[in-house]
Amino acid sequence: MTLGGEEGSSVSILARATAALNTDLEGVTTELVRTQDRLMEAHDRIRQLEAQLAGGAPPPAQEEEPPFPALSPLRKKLRFGNITSLED
């Protein structure tokens, strides 16, 4: 028994699964951006408090990029051509 019972049902299932994963990814990405924003605010607050403890003027708020790089995850190399050949 196949889900949906039609010849194109596997494509339909893959499309729905892809859409669900994409929705999940968008939600997680939004949460990550919010967390990064809160982290940058916390860094600014820590710098202000450290300056206050040292008796100096508070530093200006940073408007530039965060001090840590955003790295993309490693990806598999896509191979096009004959899937049984090792020479492509």
C-alpha cells in the first residue's frame, strides 16, 4: 500500500516533507537571529558595566558586525553524471 495510492504520490510526499522542513528551518532561523540580537545586547551591557567598574566613561555601542564569524556548515559535494562511475 502506498500513501496516496497514485503514481505521483511519492513526489507529493516529498514536496510536503520539504515544505514542512522549510517551515521548521525558517522558525529556527528566526529564533537564532533573536538569540544573536540578545547576545549582542548582553555584550554591550557587559562592556558598559566593565567600564563603570573601572571608573571610565561607557564605551559607545557597537554598530558593526559581531566579533565572531558566521560560518556555513560543510556540505557534501554534489556529483552529476553516471552514479555508478567513480571517475565523474
